[in-house]
Amino acid sequence: MTKTDIMNEFATPELEVLKEMPALGHDELLEFFEKTGAIQYGHFILTSGRHSDTYVQCARAMESPRLTVFLGEQTLKKVPDEILENVDLVVSPAVGGITFGFAVAYALGRDFIFAERKEAKMMLRRSFTIQPGQKVLIAEDVVTTGGSVKEVEDLVKEAGGEVLGVVSLIDRKTDKKFSSPYWGLLEFDAKSWEPEACKLCAEGGEPQSLGSRTLS
Ligand SMILES: [Zn+2]
């Protein structure tokens, strides 16, 4: 088997397989995220300092590589075929987007790279490149305002590439900073309150502190 044979066998878009696959509904997806611990209920202090009765930690949904690929497939089912057929490359912002981006690229049979911050600037390292004219799908785990996605979008455009769209596991349903078409697998908007207005504190509950950007 030559390298070309290997590339042809493993880097072929699986669009026909994707089309045949049933799509899970919102309730089934929500149950999946709850069962994996990606969505937890309780009384939490978010990194913003606000209190919430819900904790979203997407990494928990991706502890099983095979289930992660399944989630990638489910997400791609939301994206129109004419977009999927034209994607050359999947790009994710580090760190949260890497596992999901890999799964999306695997499901699509396309290459995957990630961008990361160095001294606060989002860039490609590890000799990753985006070629002029390459058509890119950006994959992120949770999109709230999409700040990191916007930075990757700019990076692709600077390299002469074209962003065909953005996908994520969870869409927090807030206004987005980026302009590309967007599809989120699960729309999920958890409520949060300033500490003095927290209904759980008012009931005498003790909040739990957790550290992650995705909490905000
Ligand atoms: Zn509270």
C-alpha cells in the first residue's frame, strides 16, 4: 500500500454515510449531554462571578472518542450538503475546539489543523498552513459570543482561505462576533444571575466554584 493509497482510503468524504444516518432530536441530545456530565445542574459560581443553576463542560461529552465522532457526525447533519461537499480543511481554536474539530474532520474525511494563542494573538504554529483558496469549516466546542471563532475566521482570511461556515457542539444563543454561516448541534442557554440576585443563594444554598472560560 502506497502513501497515496492510504490517503485515498482514509481521506474520502463520508457524505453518503452521513446522509443515511438518523439525526437525534433536541431532547435526545440534551439527555446525552446530561448523562456524560457535559451539562450539570446545581449551584455554581461562573468565571464571570455570576451564579447559575447549570454548569456546561463540553469536554465531558468528548471523553469517548467514538461518541465524539458520533457528535461530529450529528453536527454535520445540520450543515447543507453544498457546504460539506466543498470543505477542504477543518480548523479549530485551541484548546476547547481541538477534540471536536478532529472528530468533525474525521467524520468528513478531511484534514484538520488548529490555531492557538501566542502572547494573546491567535496564530498557526507547528508548521500548520492554510493555502490561498482553501475552503475551511471552523469547529469549536461551545460558542457563546464566538470571540475565538472570529479570530480564526480572520486568520483564515489573512491566509487567503475562505470560511464556508462554523460548527459547534453547543450554541449558547447569544449574539455572535463572527459573520460566517453557523450551525450548532445543541442550542442551550443556561440562566445566570448576579450573586445578590441569585435565587439559590436566597434559599440558603452554598455555591460551588469551578474554573473554566466556558462557564461564563
Ligand atoms: Zn448563588
